Amino acid sequence: MVQGEKVKKIPRRILRLPLEKRAEMAFRAAVSGVIDEHARLGLPLYIGRDGKVVELSPDEVRELSESNGRV
């Protein structure tokens, strides 16, 4: 966490979810943030596809981010 950054209060409805569900939500949010950051900075992204490492070009990352309503 960056100094001076506020910690968000977690709603009760989220805290009532099973730990596995909360972990999945956190993971999805983290992945979303990485995709957005790479799109914003014009960086390639490396993913696993069919057992191989594949590079997504900055344009592909931007398209992925925009298709999910981000950027």
C-alpha cells in the first residue's frame, strides 16, 4: 500500500461470503488492474494459452481492456 492511501471499508455483504469467493473476487480485481495498467502504459502482456506462453501486443491488451468496459 502506498503511504497516504486510504483503506476501503469492506461491506458486510462481502464479508459474509465464503473465503474462497472473496479470494476469487480479489484475484479478478487484481488481474483487471494489471490489464488496465498495461493498456494505459502501452505495454505487452504475457498470458498462458493452451499450455504455452503467449504475448499480447499493446493493441490487443487495449482491446481486451476496452471490451471489458475499462480504460
